[in-house]
Amino acid sequence: MPKPYRVAVIGRTGKGDYGHGLDVVWKAVDNVKIVAVADENDKGRAAAAERLGAANAYADYRKMLEKEQPHIVSVADRWLDAHRDMVVACAQAGASIFLEKPMARTLAEADEMVKACETHHVKLAIAFQTRYSPRLQRVRDLISEGRLGDLIEMRARGKEDTRGGGQDLMVLGVHLFDLMRVLAGDARWCFARILNKGKPATKADITEGGEGMGPVLGDHIHAIYGFDKSVHGFFGTHKAAHGVGARFGLHLYGSKGVLQLTTGSLPEAYFLDDPSWVPNRKKTAWQEITSAGLGKPEPLKDDGLAMANAWIANDLIEAIEKDRQPLASMYDGRGALEMILAVYESYRLKAPVQLPLENREHPLKKLTDK
């Protein structure tokens, strides 16, 4: 491809907007030129064109793709109902994609997106910013060095705010499931229990989720996953009366200690060097993990998600040039989505389910269609 890369942005003002900075990220990347923006909202489109310095703006992203022929497109909106159509159109136009998470509403949609990208030989990077964090790499270093010992189990909780339950599972859980996959590989099975207002959830409790995500269920979810080497992962979320957001993150419990981390460019990360998993029992305490290592000062300035978005954008360009998958690829986006929908498939079948899921449609939609 010639340089600079021609970059376009698709947003939807009022319907997921421009995600978590997936539009402005390109202003911080070398060897790119933002040539156009598409947004069906007139005011939002004009504002985005000015913000991005884009010469052209379109109400219809398909016309933009046809006329501008970009090399890369940010599919930036948070709403999921158009992700499949936008990504497939970009792939057919020969453009690689930087996609806001979650990937799609269903595995069938995700499968179509993957097939389109494979067929047209384009790359897709998904906005799993934590994957790119040097702090996550230091966590992985501690594991590979044996400091954690044998990984025994992983425990994750959502933010448990007003979205606690089904919406938390999709919107925030997706980051935690991706981290589980980074650290333990693919989940092999899932068994879940869903409650609503303190009772087992029923088909009548299914509602339409926000942000175009499709049906959701429950205000209290417990799920257990099986990984290789007898590792188990747990995910929980409920509408919390106390401690909203305080428990969000992932704990890794090993035979020698515990690792804890959240999400983001420079996520909070700590190590407890104690096989009892209890601080102070043996005069141990949590030690902070920074980009420089265990207990060392943080050398980087935290610029929020903008920093990690730039890492993703540059990695996507390198993936194009070297014909490899991005660090957070379409397969990773689909893998995390599969862990989410496995919760509902287990609920639907009232039994553990094997992954990959045989059912590629939304499990709750299959229930309501009966």
C-alpha cells in the first residue's frame, strides 16, 4: 500500500457516537491521512469532520467507501446493531478495520465478519486496549517466570452498576473474558446460572439491552468456565447496592500467590507473593506492578485510552505491512463474544455447554421465537 494510509471514520451520533476515541486516534498516528467521515446525523457529521480535519463527509458510509477507497476504517460506534454490516462493507471495499468492542450481537454475525475479512484479505483490530498495555506484559512475565506458580483459578466481576447482570456481561464482561483468554487460552465449556430479582430468571424476564446489543437477561449472573490444565474461570455480576465498580477486574489465583488487574492503557495491577492468598498472614502485602516491573516506579504518563488506541492503530498498520494478525484480532473479538453468549446458551439448555458453541444464533432469541 502507498503511504500515507488513507483513513476513514464511521460514527453514529446518538447511537454509540464515535466510541472510546476511535476517531481522533488517527491524529496521533504517523503516515496516515484522515480523508473522510461518515455519520447519518447531520450535526454530528459536521462536528466530526471539523474535529478530524476530514475534507469530505458522508451521510452514507457505503458511498464514502466507494468514493474514498480508504485503506483503513475506524468503525467507531459503540452500538452493535450495525457492526456486522459496516465491517462487511469495509472488507468488501478492501479496507482494514479498527472496531469498537464488543464485536457483534451474535456469533453468526461475527462469523460473517471474519469470513468477509478473510475473503478480502484485510485485517481487523478490536478495541481491547488492555492487551497492548506494558503492565499486562509484566503480569505475563511474572507468570512465565513462575512467580504465580501453577494457575489454579481466575475470578472476574463486572462493574455491577445499573447495568449489573446482562448488560454488564456484554459491555464490561467482554474485556475480562478477553483477559482470561490472553492468560489461559480458550475456554472449553461453560455453565451458568441467571437470577432476576432474587429468583431464577424466566423467558418472561428477557428484555432488549441498550446500545443495540440485542436481548439480555437477569440482574444477577454466575458463570464458570473450564480451561486447559484444569484451570477454572468464574465471572459474576449483579446490580450492587454497595461497592459499585470497586470489584471490577480479574484475579488470578496460583499455587504461589495472586495477581490482580483491571483494564485500560495502564490498568491497576498488583501481586501478592503468598500461597495462602491472604495479605499479612505471613507478613506479606500487595505489590504494585508497573510498566517497568514489580514494585518499580511507572515510567509512562497515563494518557488514558488515547495511548492504548494509538498502540492499537500502529499495530494494525504493522499487521497490514507484515501480513499478520493484529494483537487484538477479529478472532479474539469473536472468542470473547462466545464466552458471553455461552452464558445464555447454558441457561437455555439448563446444562453445561461446550465451546465453540454449535448454536451461532442468539440463545435468548431462540427462546423468544418459540
